[in-house]
Amino acid sequence: MSERTVKIASRTGLHARPAALFVKAAADQGVPVKIRVGDGKPVPAASMLAVLSLGAKQGTEVVLEAEGPGSEEALDALAEVLARDLDAEESSDA
């Protein structure tokens, strides 16, 4: 199993719009990805309710997990999404 640890960069954490963008990116990867906070139970990264239930705030370290063909690329792509301040990107788009 491959893993990536990344800090949440968005000012609001994984809440509302940043969570929706992350969940969509996870669903688009083509491999099942799980996300967890610390030693907590991993939840499906493509589930909005599961991701919101993590309560991940800005600066929280999360672990992404996947296995199988394409898992390394999927984790790299999702880690990059989480490492960006998606809230700031929304402000600059307006």
C-alpha cells in the first residue's frame, strides 16, 4: 500500500468548497483512495460525508492511502490538491 502524508493548506480546512474539490479529484483518480487523520480510521476519499467527518482543519496532517496500478500517481495528484490553499484560489477567481 502506498501512502502520502500532507498538511491541509486551505484556510477553512476540508470543509465546504475545498472538501468538494478534493472529493471530486479523488473520484476522478480511477483507484480507490482512503484518507485518515493521524491513527484514525481511514475513510473513502471520494465520499463527501466521510471527508467532512474527519474535521480536518488548516495545518492538520492527513494520510492518503491507495494500492494497485496508478496508486502512486493518484496519491501525488491528491497530495498536490490538499497542499494548495483552495480558499485563496476561489478568492482570486472572483
